[in-house]
Amino acid sequence: MKLGRFIVSVGLGAVIGTLLAPKKGSETLEDLKVYANKTYDDLKNLTKEDIEAKIGDSIDQLKKAVDEFDAKEFEAYSKAKLEELLDLMDDYATKIKDSEQYAYAKENAMKAYELLKVKINELLKQLTDAGVDVKEVQEKINQVEEEIEEVIKDDK
């Protein structure tokens, strides 16, 4: 047990006990003063060895906890929880894809994508007609189109 917790626990116990005791307020206050002075004296009288012993006990408890830690068990537990989470997300994605709102949103997105392709092609034609080299721009546009089509294909 940590020294700080011990002191706080004892202190709280004493305060609660004296507050609940059927005594007059002045007697309770006197009891609290006596207890506080006793606790202060006990703390003052703690030796270096007492403190080292408490620290040693804490270190031993920590070592025991580390020794008992099973990394493989933790890894297996973590993987299982991650798989559960992925399954939940897949279920959620399926529910969303099956909803009417998703179908409506996808339909509107497809319409916007097709309109955007037409406008881009018109712009590229105008630039080409004006003598602008659009090769690099066309490559970037093709990359974006491929990515968009891949996302659309994944959703089907």
C-alpha cells in the first residue's frame, strides 16, 4: 500500500468517525486536533528506513505486476477487440449502403461526377484549341478520375 494512500485513508477514517460520533462540536474539534497532532508526529518520526521500505514494497508490487503481464495474451486480446471493431464497422457500412439516403446520395454524386467530366473535357478542348499544352493536366485529371471510379466501383 502506498504511504500517501495509507495516510489519506487513516485521515478520512478518523474524520468520518469523529464527525459521526455523538459528541459536542467542541469535543469533536478537540479530538480532530489531537489526531492531527498525532499524525504529524508519526510522519515526523518516519525514518529513512521506513520510507525506503515503503518504496521497496511499491517497487516489488510493480515488478510483480510487470512479471505477471502476458504480452501474447494482451496481443491476442487486442487483435480480437480490433476484429470485433472491424466487424461492427463493416456491419455499419453495410447498413448505410443499404439505406435509401445512401442510394440517393450516390446517385447525385454520380450525376455530379458525370457533369464534372463533361465540363473538364470542354475546358481541355478550349485550352488545346488555344495552343496550350494540357498533357500534364490531362494526366492529373486521369489519375483523379481513376481514383473516383475505383471508389464508385468499391461501393457497388
